[in-house]
Amino acid sequence: MRVGVMIGPERGDSAKKVGRMIDDVLWAEEAGLDTAWVPQVPTDFDALVAASLMGARTRRIELGTAVVPLQAQHPIALARQALSAQAAAGGRLTLGVGPSHHWIIKDMLGLPYERPAAYTRDYLDVLDVALRGPGDVDVENDTFAVHNPLGIGPVARMPVMLAALGPVMLRIAGERADGTVLWMADERAVAEHVAPRITKAAEDAGRPAPRIVAGIPVCLCGPSEVDAARERANRILGEAEISPNYQRLLDYGDAKDVGDLCAAGDEEAIAARFRRFADAGVTDLSVRLLPIGEGRERLVASKRRTREVLAGIAADLR
């Protein structure tokens, strides 16, 4: 199982975000991690711009978006941006996309959120052709009528990952994408729901075995601090639980909230949790570092300790 880390803008001063993200990805590459996953926070920094900046400063590490909402931009615009970012990264970009959630698309952007699975299929019809450029993109379906010349092409094949939580989306991910990027999926949800469905769909479509990327919070702490780590995860990461999509995914597993998904404890406990995800069928872990402590100095020290342990566990799992 490959191990990567989430690197995003976080909160705070906009002027400091780029430097912080660059520092984080340089650490991840030097530490030997496989991937840096860039979340697209709906209120913050653009994930593909971040990936471009990271790609220009790194040499080896894979960079992935987790994930870009499809409805927020036309597929030609997304293809153009992704191909540009991939060139900046020297071909190391994996494009993670998805139909997002009603509270982002409808409530925040004021766009329709109807038949997201059908919209995703139609979107991929255009995106797939555009990502194979350069050339003419001529696609007409129920959603798009595109006749657009595109002068930019990939510098290497660009994997496309699809955020897929329910049965229909998992089937589309298996048939049309290179895998899925998950959040709020525990080991049982992966083993009994995600892995069997996406793997069968890929097999039926004659495609290679899909990647399954599971995002989880991770906190190195003592046994007496585990409950505090889980409470912090629920406090700062729990807003996603308002989505019916995530609620349905939680129902497939044993976790009740993001705190239950948190791998918290000493190095042995974290490594054991990682191995359970690998046994469930996860091919890639996307770690959301979760520091704990009162005050900035303690939070920074907690993050550094967790990073050091993460690098060691990742090396052992290869």
C-alpha cells in the first residue's frame, strides 16, 4: 500500500499559504512519501494551482487533486487547467474529480444538483477526449455539445480518479476512471462496499485493477490522548458529515463519524490501523495530519512528531 499526505491551504493568512504548502510537499518528497493529495476546499485556494506550484518545486512525488468538483467549470476549462498543471509537474499529476455535494453545488454555487451520476458520465465523455489532446474535441451528449479545438496535450498519460461513494458512482469509476478517492470510508465500508463494486466494474469493462485511495486523519499521541484526538477530528473535520452522500457511506461501515476514522495512538496503533486498511483493499492512504495540543508551539511539535512516524510506517508498508 502506498502512503501519501494531504497538503492543502488550511486556514490563516493568505500570504503565507503558498510557502506553507511548498514546505509541506518538500518535506513529503524528502521523507519518501508516495503522493501529496491536494483537497479542493470550496472556500479556499485552487487545488490545481497548488499542484502546479508544488510540481515546479519537486521532482519525484506524485501530486493528486482530491477532488475538483465537476460542476464548477466546463470540462474543456478543467482539461486545459489540468494539462497545464501536469506539464508544470513533469507528468506527475493525477486528476481527482467528482460531482461534489448539494451543499457546495446548489447551496453555495447556485447551480443545479440533479442526476449527478448522469452528469458525471456526460462530463467524462468530454474530459476523456480533451485529456488525450491536442486535437479537436467533438462530443455531443445529453448535457454537452462541444466542438472545441485544443492545442495542448498531456506530457504523459494523466490518471483520472473519481470520487465515488454510492453503487452507481462506483460502477462509473470502475468503468471510466483509474480508481476512486474516498473520504469517510472505514475498513468495513471499503472491504464490503467499495472494493468489490469498483473492482467488478473495472473487470467487466476490461480495465486494470482500480486504485482505491482512502483519506483518514492521523494523530500520534499517548493512549490517554486518543479521545482528545478523535474529538478534535470531529470538531475541525466534521462539517462533511452534513452530506447525505457521506452519511450513506458511513452506513456501510462501523464508523459513526470522522473521529472514528482517525488513526490515533502510538506508532504501533497507527501502523496496525494502516494494515487493516490495506487488508480491506485500499491501495493508497491519504493522510490528513491531525496535531493536538494547546497553543501553536504544541500543535507544531505534534505535527512534526506525527510526520516522522508517518514516514517510518510508510517505508515499512512498501
